[in-house]
Amino acid sequence: MAETKTVSRPVEQNQETEAVDRAKDFWSRYNRPITIAALAIILVGGGYLAYKNFVQKPNEQKAAEAIFKAEEYYRLDSFRLALNGDGVNQGFVKLADKYSGTKAGNLAKFYAGASYLQVGDAANAVKFLNDFSSDAKQIQARAYKLLGDAYAEQGKNNDALSNYKKAAHHFEKDEANSSDYLFMAAYFAARVVNDQKQAVELFKELKQKFPRTEKGFEADKFLAQLGEYK
């Protein structure tokens, strides 16, 4: 029987040649945009790392050092010095602006709002506290409570009540503070907003969620005053 010869090799070589030609043609057409895109990715990544290491980190360090003296004044109840500085060290107002975008600069907004509340400037307290936000739930809950106080000072009672409730619900694992905030919301609803139905609901929520806290124990007394008995 005669041996069958294969003829597939020339065909394969033609296919390989065509593939190479197509690749060369593709590269000749698109090598410039591909190179530019690759360089852009490298530059963006490198630029981010450079910004993080040579701009962001030094700024964070400077901000943390700069805020130290203002925090000290705050702890000493020297709220005007904490806000405006002492002529040598800057206060929270300037620090919040100068180091905007840093963690310390953000914290300066919280301190500025709290300090303005202490010196009787509720409008600026609202301004700075509304501009503050934190992943630290206990601090954010405190900020909501202070916002409630500031709105109450302005007579904006619905905004005050809303923020007291936000404070109460933001970090319920902190039972001591959350129960205080919820009690404040319930009391404010009853005595200031004069919304007895909502006050009853909030006092019942306080009793249910935080029965072993000081404010939880007091809930029954206030419910009785509102006509709700065991």
C-alpha cells in the first residue's frame, strides 16, 4: 500500500505568516495609543504613591502636631483659645481649613463645632459639625448629639429632635451614651416639641433596648407621666 504524504505543513506556515502579519499591522496602527495608555496607568499609579508618601503622610503628621495645643486648650475649657489660637499656635478654625483633607483637619471641625457651642455661637457650631464626619461611630454619635443641642439653641426643634435620634441609633453598642441620647430625644419630644405620641414611642424604645441603664430605669416614670402605665 502506498504511503500517504501530508501537505499540512505549508498551510500551517501560511497561517503563521498571516497571524504575524496581522499582529504587525495591529501594532503599527495601535502602538502609540497602547503605549500612551500604559504610561498613563504607570504615571497615575506612581503619582498616587508619590502623593501618598510625600504629600499626604507629611501633611497628616503636621496636622497632628499642630492640633495638639488647641486640644489642650479645649481640655482646659479655654474654648476661645481653642477656637482662635493664642497668637503662636493656631486654633481649630484655621486648622480645619489649613489641613482640610487630613484626619486631624477633620477632627478640628468636630472640636470647632463643640467649642462654638460652648461659647454660645450655635450657628457656627452647626456649620462645623455638619461638615464633620467620622468612621469612629462613638465620635459621630456625639457629633449628632451636639448638632441636636445647637439646633435646639436656635429654636429649630424638629432638626434638634432628628439629630438626637440619630445620635441614639448610630452606635447602640455604646449603651451608656446611646441610652442618654435616646432619653434626650424622648424628653425633648415630650417637653419641647410637644409630640406626646412620639415621646411615648421613644421612652418605650429606651425601656426595651436599654433596660439595665440608668435612663432605662427612668423610662417607666416618664411613661406614667405621659399616661402610659405598666
